[in-house]
Amino acid sequence: MLFIGLPVLLHIIDSVFSPSAYFSYYYVAPFITLIGLGLIFSWYWTIGVNIFKKLPQGINMHLKRFKALLVTTAFLLFLTVFLQNLLSDALSDGGLPDWFFWLIILQLITMPCMLYCIYFIAKSLKASEKNRDATSSDYSGEFMMLLFLPIGVWFLQPRIKKLFEDRQELSAE
């Protein structure tokens, strides 16, 4: 509900109470986007770090790389939100700014970083569930669900919750 519901609710409140479309587009919409991104990256961080702790012995996953790339991706996407606001101002003034090239470079750097983070979470989840190293065919479904997060979260979150409940029950006995 937080990923989808909160941003949609904020957009509805914005459309009802915003003094103008200009105000909404330039001041409120980026804020709502940043809240949504913050929630998504917080969930990725929490899931990635906690599932890593549940991995069976002998599985070689790089938690430090995951953390570094997730922080890098979040920073670059937050920066992109602000640069896109500046870009729309520049376009209304009559042309592409000189730094537009750098905005595209930021997006190209962000994509592989984000794909690695999704790969890390998907493989860790499947390896923890199977209690062995997972192959790419094992976790391809989880990868796609994480890639299309609004739909995938409804299928993945119960499995993640069950994984932690099962492990807690086993350790309590």
C-alpha cells in the first residue's frame, strides 16, 4: 500500500488542493516522486540486507556491492528528478541545455546498477527458499516481479514474510 497507495493519495490531495497546475507540476510532483522512490529503495535495502543474512553457507553474494549500487542508484535517480525539473524549464525557454547530455548519461549508469540490485534480491530470495545456490532459471520469475514492482510486490512480500516466519520458528525450537 505504501508503494502505490501513498503516492496516489498524495496526487489526489495535490489535485484537489493545489493552487494551479504549474505549482503542482514544478513543486509537488517531484516531491511525490521522491517519496515513492524513497519507499521503494528502503524496501529494496531492507529485503536485500535481511535476506542476505538468511542465505545458506557457501553462496557467494556481494552485500557490499549491493549496498553501494543501491545507494548509487537512489542518488542518481533523486538527482535525475531535480534535473528533469530544470530540463522542463530550459525546454520552455527554447532549447536543450548543455547539460542534457549528462542527464542521459546518468540514466544509462542507473539502469545496470538497478538491474544488479534486482538480480541480487531475486537470487538471494530464491537461494534462501531453496536452501541452495539458485540458477538464473530458478530466480527469473522473481527478477521479473521485482522489475515490475507494483504487481510483483503483491506476490513477493508474502513469500518474504513466510521465509522470515519459518526461520524464526525453526530457531525458536
